[in-house]
Amino acid sequence: MTFDLSRLGWKAFQDLACAVAADVLKRPVQSFLDSNDGGRDGAFIGKWQDSTGKNLKSTIQCKFMGKPGATLTLAGLKRELPKAKQLAASGFAEDYIILTNAGVSGEADQAICAAFEAVGVEKCRVFGGSWIIQQLTESARLRMLVPRVYGIGDLTHIITGNAYKQAKSILDNMGSDLSCFVPTDAYRQAVEALHKHGFVILLGDPASGKSTIAAILALGGLDDGCIGALKINAPDQLNLWHPGERQFLWVDDAFGSNQFDLARMSRWNAELGTLRAAIENGARIVFTSRNYIWEAAKSHLKSSAFPLLKESQVVVNVQELSENERAQMLYNHVRRVHPRSTRQKLKPFLPAVAANKAFLPETARRLGDPLFTNKLELKAERLQSLVEHPVEFLTEILGQLDHQSLAAVALIFLNSETGVPSPIGQNSALEMVNRLLGVQSADVARAMQHLNDSLTRLSFDNDGARWVFRHPTVTDAFAELVSGSPELIELYVHGAKLDRLIREVVCAPTQYEGAHVRVPSSLFPALLSRLEGVTLDESIKVFLGARCSKDFLSKIVETRPDILDWAANAPASNLSSGSILLLAALSSYGIMPEASRSRIVREIKEHSLTWLQARPLENKVLQQIFTVGEFKAFTDQFRNDWLDELENLFERLEGQFSSGNELELFEDFKDNMTIAERFYYPNGSPDGLSVFYSQIDARISGLQEPPADPSASLWPMSSTTGAGIAASSVTKDSGTIFDDIDD
């Protein structure tokens, strides 16, 4: 097996050196030594134990050479000798290790070791490129810790058979991501979790790098003996797992892509036993999920059936990237394809970009892409906007594309779930793009290739090649662009993410705050088809109840009779605000069957009168479900039942109701009576209510916890942390990592 280590670049080689020091030489890197050469050579401090168990300190010198076939001699290390002398005097060089990608002859090895030991180093050893390649050859774990090596080695020597084809496909799909990937704390934690548990769930915000980490873990799994890697997106596809075979299963957006999918969650609960069996049979499994979707899913999961969902989580938090990690991502992308002249222009701005806490991995990709930078005005304010408002910036870039390129983006937008099969054939989506944007199919195909690895990417799977967006945020930016154009609204309705659609569109002649896109009735069928089979969650209820006309509601209940089934059985005593909006709209438009409407009215009334629930008195939306006569009868009975004998009300409540949380019970009584007071006594309250409030306030005061003694001592918590592999192998230096970016 051969690896051309000179193709790694100095930073990736430092990552490899740190991993070798910790994993092979058993000297976990703990700190970094200052350097004045922009980080191109790094020196680190590591701890180790000698044969007697004594803790010693070791200096690890990393020496990278970018020229293939280069050799290291003493001359290349002469300026390190004075530093080594100081380190030895300070007790940091009880041994001195030199790791280099270059070749090292026997004579050079002896001369180097003699020179360093002469200045006080107790023991010096040199490990050259051939030795490091041998360690890579023998250790899949080492290769996983520095996944960049997968892009410089011959995979046929590592992975065989069908697994080789899958690994090659993963590499092809990643495009430039692998060459620019920076191993972060989250990635290393994911590697450890996968080795320890066979399962890891990656949690993070959009654009935080979850899918990139999952792809590299899949590549490492194939390298580490998995005979195949399956990317699935639903529990129904678990039948593709073969019992007894060690496979890698990658489940992207496990609990929903843009919003929590309760139906999918229920199916996962039914398959948790299968997941556990797969892991016990040697499978490696990776889930990814957006943070907010995971928060919604947690309460529905049967975690007792699959404890690893709690035990093996890694949060991919871009806010927790160190400035060095952000800088290295930016360095890798800007250095990759830009000519020297462009790198020189960008160089003064890069440290500030990397220091900005709003930085995303996608920021680095875009600054490394000529499509974005060629027309970019290089000013601090402009670059700050790119970092802090990425979707708005991307929308602006899309608006500057020629018609052919915009059509290529539109075609993927219309097929964002599945991608566009390559070669591109005639279909209804392409015809729509041709008609609305006035371009020919051949022009779209050429533009798609021109945008490859920039806005678009050619993805490969078992079904063949497909064009997809380079990053999901392109979908959001294009939706922003077309939503503002009345003539392109057809593209928006067909292609925008559903959660965005139901948040932004109005299917009625009325105005609604936050919803700025009006869908004409000619596009109702397209929107109805998007809503088929979607879970009737709170956001859908709000959309249907607040922003849809009678015409649209009538059509959707024809398409989805489950909406009226829900209305017939909705528990009226505990309705969410979205449920109230939808029920009121169905009732007001006369779409809800009378039996369902009268049942809801009856249950609301019974619950209110039984439990002293006064909120229906002031909920104007809820009142739309009542007829005028029904609401009058309800309010009259509420007055008779609860307000006729105010002087005895407190004793009645005290004797009639009980709860394990009395404080909450009496506070609720007071809140509801305050609502009733506003409704029935707008011009002044009777004396009996004042007596009631004084009695209930006294009870609440007696039930409340006494205030904390402000003079009590507050003991601060203390914690200790253990040493391990350092978070990043970027050298802390007096310059910046960008010093040599324009070399």
C-alpha cells in the first residue's frame, strides 16, 4: 500500500502526526509549542510512561515537506536545535520524536539524533514517511482519525469487492469535502462512540457538517471491515440489513428532514429491537438529526428499548468550533483552487472571517468557490454579511446567474428530494423550467456541468448518477429568490420545502403577518398534492386554519378525509391553538359536519362548567365554533354555576377539588376567576369577589416556598478534566495560519 503523504498538506500531516503520537507511540498530545513559520512545522508536548511507570514529557517535532520524494537531513532541522536545548533544560525533552513525511536515510538518522542529544535531549528518534505509511497500512483506526488519507491512497489495497465500489462512490459524492475536511472534536468523539458502541447519533443545526462526518464514518466503517454501506432514510428500509453480515447503516435525517415526522418516529420505535440486533451482529449505525427535530422526537422514543440513543450522542455544534478549526477550514478551501492572485486579495480578510462566531463550514466552501468570489466586493462589511447572513448572500448570488444556470438550479429545486437523474431527460419539471425561464434543455444540461462542485454536485448511488445541490441551503436561497417573483411562484409552490411553504404562503384574499407569498387558485392543485400524506401537526393546522380560504379548505378535505376524521374525534378539553384555528375555520365555512361541531361545543361547555375553566369566555376564535344561541346559553349557565354565591365560592372549591399540586390548583382557580371577572363585570366587581381573592391569596401565600436566605453561603462547583488527545493540531503561533496561503 502506498500513500503520497506530500499530497496531504502541512495541516493534515500535523493531524496525522498527532494521531500517530497518541495512537501508536502512546504519547497523547497535550499542548503546542509556539512557532514563527505560520504553522508549517509544528512542535507538540506529549506525556508518556517509561518501563518503571514514571511519567515523562516528550517533545514531538512535526516536519512536513510538500515535494514528493523529498528527504530530511540535519540541515533541515538546524533551527530547531536551539529550541530543543531550551526544552531539554525545562524538562520537556526526556525524549524527542521527529515525525516527517520525507524519507530519512540511515546516515541522516544518526546525524540528527546525535545533534539533538548533544544539546541535552535524553533520547532522540526519527520516524520517516515509510514508517508512517506502514502504520497507516496496519491501522484502520489511524486512517479514520485522519480521513484525508483516503483521498491519497489506493483504496483497492484497503477495501475489496463491493465495499470498494461503495467507498469509491462515497469519495466521488464528497467531491472536495474530503480534501478540505478538518477533524474536529465532534468528529473524534463520533469515531470513539462508533468504536465503543457501534452506534452514534449526530445532532446539529443545518449546515453544521453532520452529513460530511457521517460520510467519512461510513468510509472508515468500510475500511474497518464492514462489507457494505447502506444509506437509508426510513425504518422500512431496515430490511436491507442482512443478519449475520457486518454492515454500515447510515440514516440521514432519521426523524424527519425539515420537521419532526411522528409517523416515522412510530415506525422507528417498532424497529428498535432490529437496530439492537444489528449492532450485536457487528453492524455500525449512524443517525443524523437536526437539533430541533431531535428535541421534538425525544419524548416519543422508547429509549428503554434502545439506550444507545441516550448514551451515544455527539452534538455537532458549529458554535463550539475553535477559532483554529474555523481558520483551518477556511485555509483548506481558499487554498484548494483559487489562483495566487485571488488568495493574495483574500488574505487580509481571512483572520477576521475565521474569528467570527457566526462562521459555518459552508462559509469556507463559498469563499473557496470562484463562482462566489469572482464578483465579490472584497470589503470587510461585505464579508461580514456573507458570514452572518449566508442565505441572503446566496440569494443575491443566485440572482446574478445567467438564465441557463438559474434554470439548472430550478430543475434541482423541483426535484430536491430525489435529485435529477443524469443524463437529464425530458420530464414535466424540465418542461416547466423551459417554459418559465425560456431556456432549452441542452443549455440546462451544460449549465449543470458548469456549476458542478459549486452549486450542484453529481451524486452516485445504486440507481445511477443524480444531480443534487452542493449544499441544502441552496434550496432555501432559491426559494427566497422565486417567492418574490409573481411569475415564478409556480416554481416556488412545486419546489420549496414544505415547512417553508406552510410558513410563508397564503391561500386566501386576506393578509397575514409573516406570510408574504400569495398562491393563486390555479396552483391550488399543486399545493394540495404537496400536502397529501403529511402529518396533521400544529404547523399544518395553523396554516389551514389561519391562511386558507373556504375554496382551499373545501378542496383539501376532499383530498384528505382524515382532517374531518380528526375533527370528529379531537379532544375538546385540551385543544392546541392550531387545533382551535382549524376547527373554527371548518365550522365558520360550514365544512365541518354538524355532528362533529355540536360534539365539540358540548365537550367544551361540559369541561368549562365542571372544572371552572373560564378561558372559552374570552377566546374569540374558539367562540366561532358556537352558534350565537349556544354561546349565550353557555355563558348564562357559567354565571349560574359559579358566580351566584361568590361569598361561598372559596369553601366550595376547597371542598370540591383536590390535587397533588395544591399551589398550582389554587393559582389556576384565581386565573380563571380573573377571566370571568373581565367578562361578566366590565364596569366594576361585586364585593363577593374581593372576599374570594383575599381568601385564595392567603391560601396561595401559605403554599408557596419560603424565599431563600440571601445570607446563605453559595458553594461553587468544582470540576477536573483529564488529559487526552488535543482538540486541534493547529499550531498556536505568533503569526496566523494564513501566513503562507498565498505562497
